[in-house]
Amino acid sequence: MKHYAHINDLENLETTVQEAIGLKKNELKFESLGKGKTICLLFFNNSLRTRLSTQKAAQNLGLNTIVMNFGSEGWQLEYEDGVIMNQNKSEHIKEAAKVVAQYCDIVAIRAFASLTDKEKDEAEIVINSFKELSGIPVVNLESSCGHPLQALADAITMKENAARHKPKVVLSWAPHPKALPHAVANSFIDMMHLQDADFIITHPEGYDLNPEIVKDAKVEYDQEKAFKDADYIYVKNWSSYQNYGQVIPQEKNWTITADKMAKTNNAKFMHCLPVRRNVVVADEVIDSENSLVIEQANNRTYSAQIVLKKILENLG
Amino acid sequence: MKHYAHINDLENLETTVQEAIGLKKNELKFESLGKGKTICLLFFNNSLRTRLSTQKAAQNLGLNTIVMNFGSEGWQLEYEDGVIMNQNKSEHIKEAAKVVAQYCDIVAIRAFASLTDKEKDEAEIVINSFKELSGIPVVNLESSCGHPLQALADAITMKENAARHKPKVVLSWAPHPKALPHAVANSFIDMMHLQDADFIITHPEGYDLNPEIVKDAKVEYDQEKAFKDADYIYVKNWSSYQNYGQVIPQEKNWTITADKMAKTNNAKFMHCLPVRRNVVVADEVIDSENSLVIEQANNRTYSAQIVLKKILENLG
Amino acid sequence: MKHYAHINDLENLETTVQEAIGLKKNELKFESLGKGKTICLLFFNNSLRTRLSTQKAAQNLGLNTIVMNFGSEGWQLEYEDGVIMNQNKSEHIKEAAKVVAQYCDIVAIRAFASLTDKEKDEAEIVINSFKELSGIPVVNLESSCGHPLQALADAITMKENAARHKPKVVLSWAPHPKALPHAVANSFIDMMHLQDADFIITHPEGYDLNPEIVKDAKVEYDQEKAFKDADYIYVKNWSSYQNYGQVIPQEKNWTITADKMAKTNNAKFMHCLPVRRNVVVADEVIDSENSLVIEQANNRTYSAQIVLKKILENLG
């Protein structure tokens, strides 16, 4: 594996999940693999889990780690070709990507969607520019349209908490006071396409996700109907995709409550965090025994570690 | 020792001071103790000495260190139970504390007093939430009401500069242009309660500290009288405790000058830094041979290192 | 070598360049030299190349590294003697410099020119205060008037791309939308004074640099004339030195274009980055085979590494 920009960059999800579960039992087993090598973590947006878990994973592999908050510690980058750079952008990605690659062996990047320009967001200009220009492996720490380290951590968590062979998995939209990107939902769907499951996406009308990602996944606008007999309820807010980045007022209460969870097959509750309590999910649900959110966060370390391990092995 | 949130978390101050002085002579003696373990330093407020000395101490013990400025690199946390999180706080401490604990073995936290809500500040909600929820050892890098790593560094410095058996120690208030917390003064008093000394607190009327911390310590409103024959003058500004967080205009000049120091028994001058020169203390005093401020700063490393060593030994 | 504040702190530029080129071939050769030692990188201004390359160089030498953004993570420092510190500056350099030195063996500092007060800028108050007060080696990561790690990286790059014995080297001013400091140009000139070359500085009238730095270097106001038969075109914007920090409107287009490069002896194009494309230099030039900008950035690692190696060896 050269880059990890998308869950499909994994050769095989199932075996990767198994390897990650193995690593978790002996997390320092490959503590010399990264010796003398350096990873740069570039944050164009804030982060808690990703920031800490990726540093932990890198340290477990013996990698040197350099963290940079690009916005506050550096400056704005220009991504357009041929532009006369006489405004507020101090450096072109053509230099920045190549320069960063002089100082590290792997670069990991967080750069969220603008939610104002669908075309630009879908071009994944930050991560794709680094892939194209830097010449070194690029890891996605959440880009405009995907969060594949989260999806891999989710797959690990589901495997560890597996109930029956072909579980019913529901991805449910939930309310949120701010307009949020589609990245986590997209990558969860991408990941589910690689699983043998009865998978349903439920959300209010107007919140349909990108059809190129949803593909043939079943969509159900009735949340309670979707929840019936589910084994996993994976919850996430996202803003509208059609009315790109908009929050559409809607009447029905989509907050995840104990009453709704009671319709399921004693389902596990999952969320990538951070989560707005009593807006996205009621206290009673996230605090219940069926909540996997802390284990999902824990698995972010092993998701990152197995990805970095594969990249390091490929670097030789 | 599980946590270090208060000087009283030390089993024995006197032996800890002796151990720290020993460590200082051979600071890399335990450089393998922290191998494969990680400490997260979470800064909710700015820092110079604490930021650098705690990293140095952790490195001396072979600990991996992850530093995070929670405000600028993360987001605001909610601490209230049962709240509907539809405002500007993105994550609840119930998740954040448990999540951070997935990525490290020890968490160290700086979170200052608001100085607007005495009850909330005294609840020490940040550090106590991490203690209650994270399940890992918590180190106080200055909380609302205490700065026990500073107090331990002060005890080390006083031991190294010990004059006579039962010294006279004066904690003196001094002026400052801003309203400051009570944390340093509180922890110094807590520490002095564990020492065999003639201890006096001096400050203008209206600046009495929390009586539950002061206890039976002698308070003298006449600064010059307090200074008479003193061996140590420990200086710090704090805002009013009764009129919580207020700065009370007062006539008398409380700045520490050479004239005032001349009343003492050739006393050592101490301050935790940062200090406002010629407001808190005259140049002539802080620049004199009797000033211990740089040695106090130096001992912050060994104060942190002995605390982390004890926590690591307890982790096994 | 105790400090590296100026290129002249090197005992011998030529041998240092050769040693750096040697290090580059085996960058982990001295990976134990810094064991148990710590470097603090203090950034009073933003940085990309310097931030990453200095961390990389330190890691290559086995140094522990602590990075601090002084402005956002710490507070403002006072540098004047005898001041009554009742305004917005929380700590005096007299304490800060000595305190930082308690936690590290080497301190490296970035502190740009104000461009508002020539006398203050030329006093190099930040770096000189640390040199005077801290008692430990100080490395210049770009100060008001110099950027000697860049100049050393440039010397390495020119050596690696050497054409003929005594090359013609042109330092050319180029336009920029903002007022920029003189540091890079100054250090390049300082470095060229140590080289056997035909060296010319070209810029519009009104942009003459400090005569104490320019000395007997040839100045040519006609850019095209200066470019004739050049082997290296080193480009940089700077604001006026006489009308200190001002941008003087001027008609002629000083942007580096392919047409201008055609007048040279197939010259290499050099710039320290970040660069404003199509303002400072046309895409066609920076994207050409003759552009050395990425190699210059790469050599920042070896420039820092050879400097830190010499300082460590001197520390013993």
C-alpha cells in the first residue's frame, strides 16, 4: 500500500481488521519498524482523537513524529494553477507539498470540506495535491469527502463486537446545530460496501448522500422502520448534499433515544465523536452498556497503526 | 501515588524533596522507566515553565510525550450533566476524558480559574472530571485552586537553600495590573502546613485567602512587620477571594523593594514567575544574589520528574 | 562553535559545506550525538521549512526536541531595562531567557523584524538577549536582520550545482504584495562575501540594502544588464531599507521571467521560499529544470544538522 486516502486503498479489509486486532494485543511488537523514519501530521483543521491516536500509533511503530497546525503555525496555500499570487496566499501547493516531503517519509493530512463549493470539495484538492506532488505516502486524517481511518476503526470495533453472521447495520442521520461535512458518513458507507451485511441508510428527505457513494445501498426515510431488528445503529449528522452544505429545517425528531433503540435487536450504538449529547443522542443511549463509542475511539490507534505499518513495509 | 492533584497526594513531602534532590544529580538515572508509555499534556491555558519543564521531566524518564493546546487545537468541552448540547460546546467531558485515556498512560492538565464563579472554580471541574472519568493518573499543571508542582519545586528550592532549622517564611501579596488566580498562593500555604517553620501570610485587608486553606496560619496586614527577621520572602499577587476575582484599589505600596528586604534576616526572595518587574518586585531585589527565582524554575523539572516517577512506579 | 547567529560564526564556510554534503549521504551517522540532550525551538513567528527541517535535523542527531510557539502558547516579553511592567507584557526577557535554559541544552529562535523601528530591529534584541542571558548555545532560525541557516543551505546547494570555478551570482530583488524583511538578502550577501564569485546585487533604486552588509559588493539598478551571463539568479523581495519597511511604487516589472533568464548563462534559479508565483517569479521559471528551490529546501535539514552537530561537539 502506497497511500491511504480511501478505505479501498486497503488490499483486503477483512484481513486488515484481523491484523489490527492482533496488533492491539501486542502494540509494541513492531516498535523498531519506523526507526529513523519520520511522519509529518499536517492539521488544516482542529482535532482531538485523530491528533492523539495517530501520534500514539506512530510512536508504537518507532516513527519520529512532527505535528504542524498549518493554519496557525504556517500560512494559507494556493492550489490553482497559473494564478498571480498577489493576495493572501503565501505559498503554492506545488512548493509546499514537495518541501514537506524533504523532511519526512510519510505525510498525514487533515483538511475538511468547505461545504461552500461542492466541486472543489469533491476534487479533494489538498490530499490529492500531496499525493500527486509530494512523492511520498499520504494518509488521510479526514478530507473533504472521507475519513477512512475512522471507517477502519469502525470495522475493527464491529468485528470485536460481532453478533451474528450477517448483521443488520443502520447508518442514521441525527440533528446537529451546525452544518457538518459528509466525510464520516461517506467512508462508513464505503466500508459497508466491503462487508457482508444487511445495510440501511436512514435520514430525512433532502439529506440524500452522494449517489456515487451510496450506490445500491438501501435508503429508508422512516427512521423507526429502519431501526427494526438492527444490530448496529451508527449515527452521524451531515448537512445536505443536494443543497450543498445547507441545514434543512425538518419537523420529525431524529435524536437517538432509548425508545428508538428498543425497536432494535439490542443494537450496539456507534458514533465517531465528538457528539452533541441530547441533540444527536440521548444520555441514556450513549451511557448505556450498548454504546461502543469509547471502543471506537480506542481503535483509532490500531486503525492508524495497521495503516502506517503497511505503508512502512511498502517503503522498505 | 495514583494522581498528583494536590501536594497532600504525596505520601511524605520531606522524603519526596530529598528524592528530587537526588534525581537532580543524576537526572537520566531512570531514563527507561517510562519506556513504551505515553503522557498527554493538555493545556487549556498558556504556559512557559510548566510546558517546557514537564516535557523535559517526561523525556528524562523515557516517556513519550504528546502536547495538545485544547482550546486552539481542539474545541470547547461541556461539563454539565444532562445538558442539551446545541450551543458552542462540541464535546462532553464524559467522552473527552475517556477518549484521551485511550491514547496515554498519564494525563497532565492545566486549566485556570475563571475568577468569575467561585463555586465552579472550587469544584475543580476539569481536573476532577478527568480524575473521575479517565481511569488514568492525572497530574495538575495548575488548576483553578492549586499549583502543586510549583509548591513542590518551592519546597525543593527552600531545602537546597536552607538557613536555620525553623526558618521564618513570609508569603507576601504584591500588586499586579491584572486579576490573578489564588492557585499558587494556595498551594504554597498547603505546602507550608507540612513544614516546620514560622509561617506568616501578609497582604492588604480585603485579600484574605480561603480560610479552609489558610487554617491556623498567621495573617499580618502590616507588610513591614511581617518581613522582620524573615528568612524567605515568597511573593505572589492574587485577586480578592471574598469579592471573588476583584482587584481592590489600595493606597499602600506593596511592591517588594530593597528597603523592605533590609528588614529581613538577609532573606531569600522567591517568586514562581512570570513576574512583573517594578510592579511586583523592584529590579534591585530580583537581580540580587538573594533571588532564587531561576532556581525555582529549574526545580520545576525535578518536581515534575519525581511526581511522574512515583506515578510510573505505581502503574507498574 | 558556541552560537550560530550569523554565517560568520562558522569557522570555515567551505569545509562546513563539504561536511554537510557528507552528512547528507549518511544522515543518521551521528544519531547518538544528541542523546540525553534537548533543543528548544522558540517560534515568535510562523514557519514551515524552518519548523520541519530543524526538527528533522535534531532527530537525526538524537536530540530531544521541544517546540513552542511563544506568542500563542506563551505571552509577550519585555526587553527594556528598568521598565515598570504594568502593561501587556507578562515576563521580562531577563527571566525568560534564563528559565528556558533550565530545560534545554540548545535554544533556537525565530523572531522577525518589526519593519517599523530600524534601530530596534538592528539591535537583534531577541536573539542577542538569549545569547547574553541564557548561558546556552543560541541558533538563529531567522532574526530581524539575518537567516544564516538559509544562507548555509544556499551555499550547500550552490556547491552541489557548481558550474564553473568563479561563477557569476546575481541577487535580484523581485516584487511582492507585502513589505518583507531584509534577513534573507542580508545573509545571502554575508555568505557571498565568503565565496570566490563574481557577485552582483540588482534592485530598483530606493531598495539599496544596509551598506554595512553590502560593503564592496557591486550594485546594478538595471536588472537585465545584471543577468547577462549569470550562473545563478538568487531572487528575493525586500522592503526599503532607507525608507525603512516601506514598499516604494515603481514602474518596471522586476518579476523573473523566462525572457530574462534567457539572458543568463543557462543560470540556476534560486529562492528561499515561500514564493509568490507570477509575482516574484513566472511559473515557467520556477517549474523549469534550472530551478533549485526544492533542493534548497532539502538542504535546510543538512544546514541545521551540521550546525547542531558542531554545537553539540563543542558542548562536549
